[in-house]
Amino acid sequence: MNILAVGAHFDDVELGCSGTLAKHVESRDKVFVYVATNSEFSNHNNIQIRDKKVALKESEKALKIIGINKLFLGDFKTLEIEFNEALNKDLIKIIEKYKIDLIYTHWSDDVHHDHRAVARSSLHCGRHVKNLLCYRSNWYSSDKVFDANYFVDISNFWKIKKLAIKCHKSELTRVYNKWLDFWEHEAKNNGLRIGVKYAEAFQLIKSVK
């Protein structure tokens, strides 16, 4: 099976579905990752918060731990992604060239503008892909409820996910390491829902067998 995980920024895939991707790798599926931006951004005072070179280096290390086959990089600016033909072309090229069978992407009702745009493009470009699931990579509340209706047991892959998240040292410093606690609690709570130690939750858009 050929898998494509789509993220707006470096760290999104790691937070949202890296345990599941590691499980695909162990099953010898081919796993590709597309990240739309270089993830560099500044705050409202024009102070740089994240450096693109550091972000790329951290993500490459994380994705190596997961064991993916290939990373594709988009050329969009952080906080400025729109649902447009340039983004669609990036995704369609990968989907067609690598005959993608399953897509993991952002939840379309995420509060982050970039996440929503990437989700919308994934749904559009993946309309002929048989399997499509949405993940959460954001801990903020939305005006919609994430409909977790598909779960993956990652009990044997939680350590890989944790190591992948820890590679993003610059972002962990910014959030005072709270990501580690939040996503471990999420994985444990998801696990309780299906009777395992750790799990990742998804919103299933479609699945064709």
C-alpha cells in the first residue's frame, strides 16, 4: 500500500499520525510525506519565532525515526496557505506518480488557517483515492467537534512517536514541553476508548475495500 501523509508545517504529521505511519512502515507499506510550508514564521511584533533551516533539520530527523520513504516540500509561506491550484497541483502530482492508496491529512475544521486550507486541498485532490482519514495536530478548540470514528492501536509505536515529537526542540521550547504531555494523554485516552494502551484517533472520510 502507498501512503501519503499531508501536513501544513514541519511537526504536524509527527503530532497527528506518526505512530500510525510507523506502523505502516513496519508493515512494509511505502510512506510519503508532503509538507506545504518551510514552517518559518514571525509573531505580530515581527520577531522570528521559527527558523526554516532549523525546522527542516528537526523534521528530517523526526521522519527518519519514523522510517518514511520520501519527504516532499511545498513552497508556501507559513500562515498564508490558501486552497488554490498551486497547492492542488503539488498534491495531485504525488498522488498520481506514486499511486497513493491512502491519505492522512488535517481535519478540515481545525482553527489554524493553514491546516484548513491543506485539508480542503487534500479532500479535493484525493477524491479518487480510496481511503482518506483526517487527524488532529492542534490542541485548540474549534466551533466544531472532531468526530473521532477510526482508531489505530499504536501501543508498540508510542515510543517512536514520542521520539519524533522530541526532535522538534525549537517548538517544544516555545510551548514549554507541554506537547509531550498533551499528546501522550491523547494517545492514552484514545487507547482507553478501544481497550489498548495507546491509540491515534482519526475522522474517517472514506474507506473502500
